[in-house]
Amino acid sequence: MQLLDHDSSTNAQPRCCPCGCNTHDGINRRGFLGSAAALGGIALSGLSWASLAAEEIDRADPPKRRPLKVKPVLIYETPQRRPQTTWRNWGGVQTREDAEKELARIKGELDKMQSAADFPIMFLPLQAAQTVEELTPAKDEIASADATLIYAAGGGTALLHAIVKTAKNPIIFCRHKSGPVYFWYETVSPRYLRRSTDELVRKNIDDGDVVIDSQDELLWRLRALCGLRNTIGAKILAVGGASGWSGAYPQTHSPELARERFKLDIRTISYDELGKLISEARADRGTVADARRRADEYLNLPGTTMETERKFVDNAFLLQRIFRRLMEKADCRAITINRCMGTIMQIAETTACLPLSTLNDAGYQAFCESDFVVIPVGLLLGNISGKPQFMNDPTYPHEGVITLAHCTGPRKMDGKHTEPARILTHFESDYGAATKVEMRKGQVVTNVIADFKAERYVGLRGEIIDAPFLPICRNQIDVRIECDSGELARRMPGFHWITCYGDYLKEFGYALKRTGIEWEKLG
């Protein structure tokens, strides 16, 4: 691997967008990718298929999200009785015996939470402290943890603040009825968050970071932070370079913002390099036979019908294997394809639609069009939910319904079950192999829209009411939206949407506030 200095890939081709734009005025390929190099980024080059195949790791399981490391801390006090004066604050944890019982209660709740979590999480040893000095041995763990749970049974403001200012993502938990009532249940807002004023004055924490009693409320916040932990600084391979779907800005605009907001490590491979790998892989009988075998397995899945030429499916699985090896080489679990409406077809003799669909099903994060306007949304929502994401083109909302469509729909949208699908051509080119997934009617979905300036994301919940077969992109769903159609038409920014099975709006908004991007929830 070497630092990227230019791209020798072929000319840009039309995209899946209403304007059909190929290029942006005022910037050529060398200028665009030279700017990308200046921003930092690694290009894969000088590779051979023989070397990649020899180093191949046979993953039985899909790549995993990294666990969220959480440091739990109980703060309390043991006041001493004094005659004829106030000597204790509110709260049911007043003695060391009370504290020992509370530590046991917390430990039991953490064990249950870990068992119930549908995301990877690791709890560091539970710490108890009455003073800032007692907290000192745990400061390094608090500082290095991804999140800190502060069980605020008692203790002074200085003790609470010593944890909050050290922690990356502090969450304050107080009891009302789930155990002995906590002192900070009374004063966390006026005394700590607002410091006896009418405005929030603390940094690094706000009202959304306070939880009373509910373990479920803790769990969804931790799920959100796990998603953020796996998105910030994530590595993604951009085949043919990084770009963005926006006619008002140069192609470097969206990748720059993705790096700025989410610290994405965008790695690239040129189409010239990819073309050489494809040619070498096609000359390898074992690789070709393996692609055919895996195509057979896929086409034999229940509910699968093939309505395109078999060679396109075989070529798709050969391309998918190359993509997997390149991601392993680049140390990525995410990939995107630039100029997928033309260039990739010419060198792969198929489309990228089916490879991207199957990569999503396998647990990778795969997106078409190299659109770094919306890719950060897909990464974050996927890392929160642990499910494949459906990147799509929206239509115009009307009568409470909007149609969403694209040719790269995953079949395991719930992360577990393979839904029925027809394997057709990519619609606009009538070439290659693409899924037409029968997405589940009645399924609640989360939809998130990114603006072109990475300043405002919009989210809304909906329900799939139909999976029609209109002459548009193959995967298509009619979604009944939980907001006024006119309001959505006025408020939706950008272009591409990300759609995910389930309701993750709370988690997404909670994670997003740490990026500096405004969150607007409709409905």
C-alpha cells in the first residue's frame, strides 16, 4: 500500500440520480483525487490476485462490531449524626452496609443488561467512591472507557464533576423506585446541570444523559454509543475514489465533511488496479469454480428466482470475493463503489448490485455510488442496529406515503432471515444482476436523511405497506410515514436516504448530538 497521489481509473459514468450528472465543473480527476490525498488516505496498489488469495482469511462469521467499554461508578456518602442540626442529605444509601447492598444490586443489573444487549458491550470493574481521592485509582479507566455509568446515590458536586469531566460519554443514573432512592434524584438538574441557574451550563453532559430507574433507558443509550464508537474513525474502502451526490459542491466536499464529522479513514483502490485483479481472478480456475459454487448456493436459497443471465450472477460472486479480500487487506469492514452505473460493469462484466447486497447480508457495510453525503448515516445506523442498511432513492411524499427504491437491497434486513428475492438486471442499464427483495409488509422502519452540508440530519419512522414492481430501481417499498407529507416535502434535505428495519430514532439522535450535526425528528 502507498499514499494516494492520483487516480488512473477510467472516465466517470452516469449515476443513479435524477440529473444524470457525470462530473462537476472546475475539477478534474487528478485534481479531485489529489485533494483526497492531501486529506490523508491510503490507496491499495501493486496487488495481485495470487497474493490476495494466498493470504485469504476464511471467516466463518461476519466481521464484528467492537464492544463498547463501560465503566460503572457508584458515588455515595456516609454522613455522621450531629445533634440539633441537619446532618444528612436525601437518599437511601447512608452507610457502608447500604453501599455494599447497592453494589450487589448494581452488579446484578449490569449482568442482566449484558445478557439482554443485542450489541457488544464490556463492563469494566464496578468502582465505589465517597471522595475525589477515593476515585483516583479509577481515573485512568474512566478516561479510557467509551462510556461511564455514574450511579449517583450521594456525594458532593466535586465528586460528581470529577467523573463527568474525565469521562468521554457520562450517563447519570438515579433511583426513584427501583431501589433505595438516590440523593441526586432531587438535585441533578438544579444543582449540577444548571448550577443554580435557569440554563444548562455543564459541558459534556445534558438532560438527555440522565436516566431514572429504567434499565431499558440505559440500554438504548449504550446501544447508541456502541454505534458511535464503531463509526467514529471507521475505515472504509472506496473503489474508484471517494465522492458525493451533490451538484452544488465539488466531489471532494462530502468526503471532507465525512472525515471532519466522523473521522472516517477512507481508503481507495483505482479501477485500473481492480481491473487487473479481476482479470487475474478470471484466469484462476479455482477462483472461477468457487464463484460458481457460491452462486449455486445463493440461487438455491428458498424464495430465490433468477431472471437474468447466469453469467452475471457468477461474475457477481467472483467480484464479491475480490471485494472481501480487498477489505481484509485494507483492514475495513465497509466498502463503497464509485461510478457503479458504468465503469464497474465494463471491467467486471456484471453490476455491483448483487455483490453489495450479499456483502450486507454477510455482515459487512456496503454502499453504492460512493456517496459520502449519506454513507456516514448508513455506517452509524448500521453500527447502532447491527442490521443491514437499505440505501435508497426517495420519491415525492404524498397522502402519507413515499416510495423508496434502489438496486442494492439486502435480503437479511432484520439481520437474521433471508427474504424472498428475484434476481434481475440492474434497472437503468438492464444489465448484470440485482436483487428485487420482497421486503416485509407491516415492518416498522427507521429512515434517516442527510443534508449536503453535514449540518442537519432528518429522521422519521414509517411502515412498509407494499413492495411493488414499478419500472424503477428493483428494490422498492411503499412506506407509510408518521408525519405530514407536506412537512416532509418541505423539510427533507439532500437526496439519498438510509432505511433500516426497526425503530432506532432515539439511538440515532443520541449518538448524533456528539458529532455537531443537528437532529430533526419528524412525526
